[in-house]
Amino acid sequence: AELCFLHGIDPQTPVGAVPRLPRLLARAQQLLEVNKQRAIPCTTGDLRPGRRMWVYGRDRGRCLRCASPISVTMSGEAGRERASYWCPVCQERPDRPGSGQAAADATTS
């Protein structure tokens, strides 16, 4: 959820359709390295409670970037569903071309 948010990608995007996949994988390694010694992971750089994650577990909260309500979708076979969290404004959705521009702009630097 957090990597997809940081790269402005819908969490349901197939891996083969992820643009600039090597960059996303490098970010994944970076986050693992930064968080390997922490008891509570953080992807925002803000260690205060309620500010550690951009979207993960924030289904009753708002996006820390744009303040839109966080969306959550359950997917998978019955009894083994997994939650996917995303910001409908900051992340690209295949059914909404052109969405996700805010996140894309923020990750190009």
C-alpha cells in the first residue's frame, strides 16, 4: 500500500503494468533498510502516532498529502481476503485515467 502510494499507483495494478518498476523496487529496498531496526515501521518520516503511514491502515482517516478520505478494498478468496488501501486522489486508478497526478508529481523529484 505504501509503495503504491509513494509512486501514485493503484494497488490493484498488475506488476507487469507498473511504470518504472526498477524505481519502485529501489524504494522498497530503501524502506526496508530504514525500517529494519524499528519496532513500528514508518514510511512518512514522521514518527508521531497516526502520522507514520501514508495510507496503510488509515481506512477511517484521511490522506496525509491531500486530506481526501482513504479508500479500502478487500480482495482475494473468501476467508483469505486482504485489504488494499489507497488515496483516490493521489493514486492512479485504471478506471479513472488521469487520476493520480498529485502523487506522480511528488515522486518525480
